[in-house]
Amino acid sequence: MGNIFACIDDLTKSDARGTYDMSLVRSKKLPIIWLLGPPGSGRSTQANILSEKLGYELINVAELIKKEALLETERAYIIKDVLDSKNRKVQDDLVVDLIKEEMLKNVNEATGFIINGFPRTGKQAALFVKEIKDVDVVIYLYLETMKMVNRLREKEGSIDEDAVKNDIFTYVKEVKDGTAKFATKVEKIYTDGLPSDVFQKIESIIQLRMKPTQTIM
């Protein structure tokens, strides 16, 4: 299945880090949503719908990593080398730097940000808050394991069911631990049903969570 998020974790501080002034992101008080959910939960589908309906900038962290690995930079070589390995993980600080760059690139036009698939662990969550900004709401999508497995089978064809189940169980455990300190901001959404119906549930939660001036478009 190639779950790229299994490759994101904190190992050692990287020498390839940049320096970023995130004061504009903080001063504009732009809403930030962490959109999380195991493989097969419908996260990518809902990320796109949310971005379209809310008008928020969507940051797909897996795509950022893949795009960066195609470049000819020191950081790209580090990431490419890690992704080619089965036993090493991309450093959290490099991933956070990629997110920072994407946010700064769009901060003047953005009305908010949806971070798709990150953070996953407690270390990642703490690093995000420390170096970027606190999160406003954490949307966690969930579904029965076999329903997620079947969704992935329909999407990808032949799959290693045991490997997929292991990816799901690992993801659920890591995210549970990773969001423990943000429990008051976590909203769990059951995703069995039409994408439009699932979106309506998320929309209602966000309307309740966000300030009155942050309305759905």
C-alpha cells in the first residue's frame, strides 16, 4: 500500500533545515485543522471536499514529501535516500519545514489551513505547535477495520490484507498517543456512508468549533 506516513518520525536533527519567520501565520490567526484518519477512512476524499467548501488551503503532507524528493537539493537527497530505505524514517523537523514553506507560500491568500495526515505522533504534534501554531480542531475519521480494508481493496486491487491491517492498527495507536494532549480539540467522525453525508457531519463540527466569523462558504 505504500503508506508514506509510516516514514515520518523524529530521528536526529537535520543539518538541511531552513530558517522561517512564522509570525505572519500567527498574527493573522488563521484557523488550522489537522485532518487525520487511518488508510481507507476516506481522509483524502474529505480533505478535498473540505478545502473546496471551506476555501482553506489544503496541505497534503505525503504529496509535499514526494514532490520534494524529486528536486536536486540537499534536503531532497536526504528525503529520497530515506524513502528508498525500508528501515529509516524521514525526520520530523524536515517534514515540518516543508509544511512551513507551503504555509508561507499561501499565507497572504489563505483563510485557513487543512493539514492532511500530519501530525501522527506526539513528537510531531509538539513540534508543529512549537514551531508553527496551535491547532484549532483535530478531525479524526474512523471506520471498522474490515470496511477500510475493503475500501482499499476496491481502490488498489490486490492488497496484502495482513499488511494493510497492520498499517491501520499502527496508525490508530500512534494517532491516539499523538493527539492525547489535544483531547479537547479532537472530533471523531464515523465515515461509513456517502462522502457528502460525511462532509455534513464535519461541516457541523467545524461551524461549532470555529469563531462566528469563520463560516462555511
